[in-house]
Amino acid sequence: MDQVSLVIILLAALLIPLIMAKFKINSLPTAVMEIIVGIVIGPSVFNFVNTSDLISQLSTIGVIVLLFLSGLEIDFSLFKKRRTALTPLEQKNAVNTPKYSPVRLSVYAYSTIIVLSLLLAAAFKVSGLFSDFWLAAILFGTISLGIVIAALKEQELLSKAFGQTILLISVFGELVPMMGLTLYASVYGSNSQSLWLLLLILAVAALLLLRFKPFFRFYQNINKSTTQLDIRLAFFLIVTMVTVAESVGAENILGAFVAGIVLKLLNPSETTRERLDAIGYGFFIPIFFITTGVDLNLRTLLTSGKTLLLIPLFFLAYMVAKIGGYWVLKLRFKQANALAGTALTATTMTMVLAVLRVAKSMKTITSDQSGAFLLAALLTCVISPLIFNKFYSAEKEDLVKTAVHFIGANLSTVPVAQQLRKGWYDVSMYTNHPENYQIYHAQVPVTLMENFTAQDLQDHGVFDTDILVLGHIDAERNYELAKAAKAYGVRRIIVRFEDRNVLNEHEDELRELGVEVYNTPEANITLLRALIESPSTLLLLNDTENSIYEVRVLNHLYTDVQIKNLQFAQDITISQVIRNRKLIAPNGNTTIMYGDRLIFTGNKQTAAQIRQALATAN
């Protein structure tokens, strides 16, 4: 019987996405549909499936893997502080009020959620409807990170300020209740240890992070299909952290969540994450969600008058707890999107399931109360995404162009800057020669500086750029500034060396640092040879309608897709694919992978849209 129930659950997990795709059910998350189907095939309706020890164990593994993958989703780069204040150029390109960054907005928004959750929990306690104040506050403050991420990905918003803000609010909505649940279980649980022992979880996590920090730098060289070292590492982290968490009296889900954060900080490849998603969402997690629906016996729950009363009240509490975020989001985003974002953050399910599982094991909540909390959470997952999809519309954001700063205004750099300004670049030039400033400042934005020391350039924000071009005639000065800029953290540095002797002396060092170097005579020789060997090169260089472009593919909509199946395949010609620093000569059957760099030619009018689509992180 156990095996038959498991077969039915796995068959349901297989059919649910197929049916949703067939009937174009896009408004509901797959996880919600899995819970609903679990209700249908369980004791509530047809009673085809009953949970057994085997299914319960697989369900427990499912929630552990789900929380692990949730920890893996956190983008810690969003928490990094800017090195300097916004430059005038950045202020011009920023949306509405640039001082309200995604991090600041998310902190403000979730602070209102904490306050409202505590007030609502107090109201339920005073009214006698639910007496456990701290458990209610934790439940009302939860947000389903997985469902929020799915909705943001669908709208391609993860790389935009609005998406980053909602994502960070959701991260807090999973992380803070997780910590609250751990403290709650430690204080009120019968098997809890001293609170200070919880610090061991962080200590072990730090130790694992330091021990495996260089792992992904070398494993590609020794990995093979029969070893899958990255996946083995992931499960080692999960089991280790879950074991440590349970040993100190914490919950296994906290250990799993911390394990996901550790792996995220190790910077795994996108392929590693995709395989972990495949294992989790392909097997364990659907069993967890479907089993949750099976365990939810509506026949018993809906016979209780108190449960019927609690379901709408808990639903309203879930929604009202998030309503303060509306006024916070309005500080930067338009009113309709503030409403849409607030509705999406009211979605709660994953942490509710985890919290209720712990509360039931501690016997601090009845089955009726647990069912009411869960059914109310299910309603938020149905209604909130519908509200979000109804009200969200694209913000009127200017496309933030790539910032390029030139050090040195001369005949080698000014014509390039003039051409770049016509495209996707915001160009600024800096010179310490007054005569050059007089000649060129009317043609391109040039700033006159007295000195070109590294400290002066930092103070003037010259190093706060995406691309730094050191085009000064002084090769030694370019060399010193290149090292200083790299130490400062400039992403791309291009250095001009007219003195070949200086280049020979420092070329290996600079290339090791990732600095790009060029020499004008050599560039001219290369161009002349190309013209001799490929006469059509001159046509391409002089073509005003078409040009050559390079883009890094960050949009998952265009990954794992053959070139011939790209929706814009007829509009561009992809000449090279750069993958793991290796050139690939593509054809129609070549599959585009995440992180590939594509070199393509296309019409200048359509190329900008295609490049933006490919480079939009999603």
C-alpha cells in the first residue's frame, strides 16, 4: 500500500505541470496546485492516498531541500554598500528618488511587517481566538520566497530595482521568521538546549565556508559524470548542518537554510544550481507539497465552527500584516506597482508549512488551528499572485547605460568616446592638460584635473565606473593607475601602452590581474592584415546600419535553447560563442548556456533590444 500511494503521488507530480501547461494555468504557482491536488487525492475527497512512514520521510527530506534551495536563492550582492555617493550621471539615470535603494526600502517595509504582525498576534490573544502570541507573530510575518521568486522571474524583474526590493523583503520574510522559530523552539520546546549552543550552527557554517572556499575554483578540472563533486558537496553541507542544528536543539530546516547560504557564498556555477533544482523540484519537493495536501483533511476541519471562523481571520491577518509595505514602496515606485508588490509579499506558504510542522511536534497548536493557518496561507497563494499580475506594469525606468570613463583626452580617445555616446554608454573623460581641455570639451564631456594620482581619481569618482580606459600617453602612469583601479574594484580596465618596452615589462602581471592592454601600432597591423586577408572587413567597419556586438547571456529564457530556436534567430548572425574562456564556432544546433558570451552582428535598431533581452538577469 505504501508503494501504491507513492506511485500515485509521483504520477500526480508528473501530471500537474503538464495539465497546467495544457490549459495555460499561469496565475497559480505549481506548489499551490500540488497542495490542491494532494487535498483531492487524500482523505478530504477521494482517499486514494494515505501517508506512511516512507512518504513522511520523503516529505521531510522535501522540506529540507526546499529550505536549502531557498537559502541558495539569496543574492548577497544586494547588501553591498556603494563605495561612494551617487554621481550626477547616476542620479540622472536613477528612478524617482534614488536615495531609496532596494536594501533601504526592504528594511523599512519588513519593519512595518514585524510591527503589524506583533499587533495582530496581540489582538488574537486578547480576543481568545489564538492564545500563542509568539507563534502567531512568527506565522503572520512569513513570506514565501519561492513563490515570490517564481512570480518575479515570470515578469523578468529580478534585475530591476522593483524586483530586487520585493526579493529582499521576501528574504527577510523567510530569514527573520526562521530565526524566530528557532528561538521559539529553543525556549518552549521540551528537548531544547541552551540558546548559546545555537551559535555553534553559525560557527560550523563559517568553518565549512572557509574550508571549501576554493572548491569551485578547481573542481571543474577533476569533475566527471561519475563523480558529480558539486552535488556531493551540496548534500554533505545539508546533512552536516541539519545534524548540527538538531544536535543543539534547533530545527532541521534552520540547518538546511544555513547550508544553502553557505553554498551560495561558495559561488557555485549555474550548472550546479540547475542540477540541484532538478533534484529538489523534480522529486523531493513535489512529494512534500502533495503530502501536505493529503494530510489536510478538510472533512474534519470544516466541521469545526471555530476553524471556519479562523480561516478568514487568519487570511486577513496574513494580508494586513503586509499592508504597511504599500506606503514604503510608494516612496520609489508608482502606486499600482506598490499595490502589486504589497500583494505579492502577502504570499505565504513555505515557512507556514515549516512553522506548523514544528509547532505540531511541540504540541503547541491543535490540528484545527494548524489547518486554519494552512488553508488561509493557501488562499494567499491563490489571491496574491492574481492581484500582482493584475496591477503590475513596467516602471518608466531609463535603461541604465554602461559607464565608461576615459583618462586622457587625445586623438586616440576622443573619437572613440564620440562614437560610444551614440549607443549604450555614458561617457566621461578626464585630462590634466589645459590645452586638451580647451580643444575637446565642446565635443565630449571632459573634466580638467590638476593631478592624475590614484587618490585624486578616487576622490573625483573616476574609479566608480563599469569600464575604465587608461588612454594617457604616459605608459608608466597608466600601469600604476591600472593596478590602483583593480585594487579599488573596477570591473573592466583597458590600458593603452605606446611604449612596447613598458608593455613587455608589465604585460604578464596586468593580464594576470585581468587588465586588458593594447598597443596602437599592433592594432593597426592587425587591422591591415585583416583587410588584406578579408577584404569585406572594411565593409563591415564602415557599415552604418549593422555592427558587431558582444553580450553575456543572463536571461534564463534564452538558455538551454538551440540557436535556430531563438525567437530572433533571423535578425542576428552569431559568429562566436565564448564559454569558459574557450571559443566555440556555433551552428543552428548549438545550445546557448547561461553565462555564454555571444559575438553577433545585426541591425543597430534591433540589436539594442536583443542585447538587452539577452543580458537581463532572470
